Amino acid sequence: MIDPQFYRTVSVCVECGSVFLAPHKVGCGIGMDFAHREAAADIRNAPVPIDPLGGAVMGAWNDHMQDVRKLITAQPKDVLDVGQHFDDGKPPVDLVETGFIRGIANILLFGMTKRGYARNNWKKGIRYGGLLASALRHLFSWWDGENLDPQSGLPHLHHAACNIMFLDWYQSRKMSQDLDDRDKPV
């Protein structure tokens, strides 16, 4: 019989079935820990297999549980020699596509080098309607099948995203109401 304390110290990844000592994470075949952090379940929630084959499945399950018990008695260093870092509740910025961010940065670089805009010129404020019009022009050009802006040679989608980033920045900081030229509700 397995000690109840055993159940409190082991976790199972519900995606790949890896068993690991909490708070350690064992990488599944793809080498990503996110599945383990997000989908880890306490082993007491792991389903015990139904045995339609008259003992074959339960025998394999018992062998598996013996392997798990070996993991429990191992020192954490023997299981996975890494430090701990707790990211619970923090934005998963590692999921943001870095190429997209670089694309926006290239639009800003184009503005500084080819258009002569000062660094962070946009933070002084630009009328909301002008930014919306620019974003929509780039989106419509993209929708019509033109991937790259002919003036900059850069993707229309990155231009549109840059305009939306400006609008989001203004709105989140409650920039001057003079910039907000949207129609007001009656």
C-alpha cells in the first residue's frame, strides 16, 4: 500500500504523463516546461486504469507506481539539477512572438532614419483619428494582397500594429483628451 504522504509529494503532467517531484519539472519529449507548470495535476487525481485485460494493465500500473516511489526517495538533485523560479500569476511574455515585436521596432527605426522623426516622437501625442486612419490603410492594403508597404518595404501588418501600439499607449496613460477625436456618445 502506498503511503498517503506519497500522494502529496508527486505530480503528474496530464499532457505527457511525466511524473516529477514537486516543485521540480521534468521535460516531456518537446522539452517545454509550460505544459508541466500549467497542466500539472496532483497524482491523487491521476486516473487508475480500468483493467479489461485481467491483470495486465494493473500489473503495468503497479510497476509504474514502483518507479514513481523510486523518484520520491531520490534526492531532488538526482531528479533535476536546476534552480527554482516562481512565475505564477505573471504575464507569460515568453509566449509573445519576438519577430512581431522586432517588426514594430523596425517600423520605429524607419520613422527615425528615413522620415526624420525624433526618438519617441510619437510619445508627444498624435491625434487618434490619424492613427486609426493609418492603421486601417495598412490593413486594407494587406487585405487587398499587398504584404509590404511600397514606401518602407516593411510589412503593412507591422505598420498597423505600430499605430495600434501608439493608441494603446495613449489610452492606458490617459493622454491629453485633445488627441481623442473619436465621436462622443450623445
